[in-house]
Amino acid sequence: MGRILKMPKSTYYQSFHKKPNSYHVANEKLLARIRVIHKESDGRYGAPKIFQILKQEGYTAVLIAFNAL
């Protein structure tokens, strides 16, 4: 398997035990909140309106990064 993926076996198996970093956890939390806001608006709100609501709730993000999610 290591030859197929061209990586050491230890690296392959180490990836199974990795914990998500704080950046990943924060993105997942933000994405969940975005989905809730979108669902509450019956799909009418787009990125600018959702971004405005998140800003009012105290989230700090850049609109460009927000659109990438």
C-alpha cells in the first residue's frame, strides 16, 4: 500500500489518529450556523445577507473566506 500511495506506512496509519485542528472545528461550527440561517430563511438569503447576520451575532470572518465555505 505504501508503494501505491508513495508514502511511508507510518504516515498513512498516523492519519487515522489525527484530531481535527481548531481551524477545522471552527469552520464546521460556522458552516452549521450558515445552514441553519439559510434554512430559516427558506433558502431566500444569499451570502451577503447571511454574512451580515453572522456579523451581527459576533462571528468574525472575511466575506471572501465565507464564500469559499
